[in-house]
Amino acid sequence: MNDVSIRTALPADVPAITAIYNHYVRTSTATFDTEEKSVEDRVEWLTQHVGAYPALVAERDGGVVAWGTLSAWARRRAYRHTAEISVYVAPDATARGVGPVLANALIARAREVGHHAVVSQIVHENEASLKMASRLGFEHAGTLREVGRKFDRWLDLVLMELVLDADSGQTSPAEKPRGARVERGSEWGTGS
Ligand SMILES: CC(C)(COP(=O)(O)OP(=O)(O)OC[C@H]1O[C@@H](n2cnc3c(N)ncnc32)[C@H](O)[C@@H]1OP(=O)(O)O)[C@@H](O)C(=O)NCCC(=O)NCCS
């Protein structure tokens, strides 16, 4: 059971968000970032996650145990109905179903704002993330071989995709996702 609540991330959450992310920057290939982020950097990052590209947190007992985002997947205009999803659960809170609750909230938000496809970029060895994506209905869309290098080894990037509304191409989708304030290409690869 999950006693977590999901809400929009606030500036006050940034230290917790940063600590969770930096743990994985330091210790894992879950993110292709190799340098820790400063709180100041994440404050700026949070200002870019509004409207169609929200940042949400999962809270338990008043503390942030996970965060997740929708980001613009790529800069060019024809990609405007596609979002990238990222979810990071605090290391002492994984494997208890928090990630899927947060991911489902992000997918629901993606539908609400009019995104058409959600993409997840997952390093090949991230079994927890691959499992979560499959269980949420994401399908394998390809693997890029040896595009990442961290901890002195080559890393493959698995692309997983969830198409939200197969008919929306026929039903005049919004010209841009509602509430979109930023359209910025994400840093390519698995990250935030
Ligand atoms: C991937 C992630 C978001 C999944 O969220 P979660 O809350 O752990 O998801 P679940 O509890 O549903 O667990 C999913 C599966 O992964 C397994 N798992 C999760 N964390 C694990 C860990 N640290 N070690 C081993 N297995 C783990 C779970 O046991 C479960 O498998 P099972 O049902 O066969 O037992 C979360 O584990 C996480 O934040 N991991 C580190 C950061 C990361 O990889 N983010 C995604 C980047 S693409």
C-alpha cells in the first residue's frame, strides 16, 4: 500500500529533490549526469517545469520521498506533443510502489495537458525502471548502443514509449500543449 500523496513541487522542495538526484548522479547510471547539481541550479530547473511540463513530488509523513517531471523531449516543433518522463525515488523509499504512483500522476497530467506520447529513456541496466515502465504500458521503442559512458563503461540507452491517444492525430489536437510555457530540448539521455 502507498500512503504517499502527490503534489506539485514547490521551491521549498528543491533541497530534497537535489539530494535525491545527486545520490543517483554519484552512485548509479540511472542518470547520465556525472556531476552533482547545485541547489541553485535546481531552483532554476524548477522554474522551467510548469504548465505542460510539471514537476511533482511524492510526500510521505511530511517529507519528500520522490520527484518526477515531464520535460520537452526535443526542441524541434514537430515534437511538441511528446514529453519525456523522469522519476527518482529516494534510495530508502524504493521498491515500495512509490515510483509507479508518481509516474501515473505524471501520465495523467500528460493526458490533461494534451501530450500525445510520453517517452522514457532508460539505461539498459536499470531493471527497476524498465520494469516500472513496462508495467505502466510503455513499449520498447529501440535501443541506442553504447551512447553513454559512466564509471568507465559504455552504456546502452533503451527508449520506452507510451502513446496516450492513438486517435488524437484525427481529432485536431491542441496546436501546442495547454499551459506550455517552455519548449526546450532536454539534455539527451537519461536524466532529469
Ligand atoms: C525506477 C524507480 C523510479 C521505480 O520506482 P519504485 O518505487 O522503486 O518502483 P516499484 O516499487 O514498483 O519497483 C519496481 C521494481 O523494481 C524493483 N526495485 C526497485 N528499486 C530497487 C532497488 N533499489 N534494487 C533492486 N530492485 C529494485 C522492485 O523490487 C520492483 O520489482 P519487483 O516487483 O519484481 O519486486 C525507482 O526505483 C528509482 O527511483 N530508482 C533510482 C532512480 C531511477 O532509476 N530513476 C529512473 C531513471 S530512468
